[in-house]
Amino acid sequence: MIDFSNKKIMLIATTDNMIWQFLIPHINDLISMGATVDCFCAKTGFWFDELKEKYDFNMYDISLSRSPFKLNNIKGYNQLKAFEKRKHYDIIYCQQPVGGMMGRLIGRKYHIPVIYTAHGFFFFKHNNIVKNFIFKSAEKFLSRYTDVLITMSNEDFEAIKNWKVKYKYLIHGIGFDNKKYDILDFDKLELRSSLNINRYDKVIVTVAEFIKRKNYPTMLKCFAQLIKTIPNAKYIICGCGKLMDKMKKLAIKLKIEKSVIFMEYIKDINKILQICDAMLLLSKQEGLTMAIMEAMHYSLPVVTSNVRGNRDLIDNGLGGRLVNYKDFTDASNALIDILTNDDLKSKMGKYNKEKVKKYDINVVRAELKQIYNEVIL
């Protein structure tokens, strides 16, 4: 059993958004068990200041990038070393591939026990063979300096079965807080009207950053094909990122700009999801995405790419459709089938509403506490 009493934990995540969106309940659990938690991450948005202001753990802005090949990660590694020399941590708890790499390197150098939660390895099926070899070799090498390795998808768990890790686990994601999304009634027609959407329009939604792996060009092409069959369809996109302007230009090129609503990042995503009919997400790569869980909670069918994480959440033909991430025609046809068949849409929505309960935050918190009870560090 891990005794967290009076233990100092160095928690490393690549970005502040990861902590803000996923880790707060788990950090609070560690604090309730007597630990002191210092969080290290790159400051990328408003999340960092909110975390620093509102919660009982320390936040430190360090130089990290999502890409392991960025030189600023070297600076981040040196910053982490300096903090360890000054504070002498008892446990390292690291998240995401780059955060996990940093945590294992620091743990190895200073002989500190390491818990690593993989939110989706950089190697995965259908990825470039050379990249897969490099990333898998690196993860496998670092696994020997990992005391506890926690995965969230069946594909990732299968990959680590023969690795030299003391403790290996598969859990139901990072935890979906159902209560967080239960809100008071609001005027859905009024919200639709404010977005220039009428009562009878069919609304598709995507919630994702504007980054390459989210595959926005294919999703916009999918919608451009769909609207030929369902001319009163609207497409709400919630996200931010450096590729947004480029995607707005692509929407104009595809002549769908009047039917696509770019909303950037919004906090009231729960309201938006309740005025939509289906979710579209054709990522090239995923971990176990919260956006799909949110859609499932609001009884939305989901058309998504048949990749790791997505296929753990969406059962093909029951909660939506799994398609090749490159195939915008198949995705479009799947959405048309759902949006033109109310019974099918309702059945898929109900199925997802029930299934997402397996990923509830309290289920995951119990799984993590069970891990803490089994592990000896």
C-alpha cells in the first residue's frame, strides 16, 4: 500500500489544460490522503492562473512541449532537476508522453519512485512504422524506470503486457464527472436562434483543438458532402488552435461557411451539446477523449474514427459508427443514416448514455485507490 502521509509529490503534466480538465479530483484525493502536491506544466492558456488561484496545490510553469523533439523540453528537464535538488520529492506522478518521459528521467537520476499515467502513447496502430518504432522503443526503455504504469485503452494495455514494469493497470479513463454536466433547464430554441440555427435544422458538433491530429480537413469535407443530402444541416465547431484560420478558409473554399459555426473554446459546452443531434470526430489518434464522453452523456450518437480510445468508447452500430479516419464519404453516409432516422438516433443516444456510466469519475477514483492499496513503493 502506498502511504501518502507527509509525502511530497512532483506531478508532471505537459500542459496546464491537462491538469485543469482532467486531474483536479485526483490531485485532491492525494491531498486528502496527506500528500503535498506540486504541479509542473507548460502554461498554455487561462487554465494555469485559474488553477493557481483556486486550488490547494502549487503550480509551476516550466518549459515543455507536446512534441518530444522540441528543444525547449531540455530546458524543462533542467528546471525539474533544479526543483528536485531544492525540494527532494518522495514520489513522481507523471502524465502524458512528454510529461511521462520527463518524470521517468528525473526518477531514474534521483532514484525516486514513479507512477506514470499514459493518456495515449505516441505509437499506435496505422501510424508511421518508423515513428512507431522510435516511440515504442523509447517507452519500452523508460518502462524499466517506471514503478506503476496506468493505461486507459485496451490497445495501450496490450502493448505493455511484456514490459518490465512492476505494476501494470488498465482503468476506465481519467474520469467523467456526470454531475458536472447536469445543469438547470435553459431555452434551447433561444440558444439555437442566437447561433442562427432554427428548430428543424440538423446539428452536428465537433469539440476538439485545431491541431493536425484532429483531422479537421476531413471533417469539413465530410460535412460538405453531407449538406448536399441534408441542406438544413449545421456544423458547430468548438475549439481553438493555430489551424483555425486555415480551416475557416477551407470552409469558404468548400462553400459551406454559412453553415459552419466556429465557436472557439467555450466553458458552457454542456449547453451546446444539448442543442445538437450527433457528434463527429475523425481524429487520426486519440487517447480516451472526454469530448466523446460528454456527447455520450447527452445521448448523442457519435460518428468517429476507428482508432485507439474511440473504439473503446463507441460500439460500432450501437452507439454510433466507427469509420476510417481518411474516409469522409463513409463518415458522411453514417451521419446521414443517423440524422434521417429518428428511431436509430434515439437508440444510439440511449445506448451511449448508459455506457458512459462505466467511465464515471467515482468509478475511476475507486480504481485508482485500489491501485494505491495494491502497490508497494
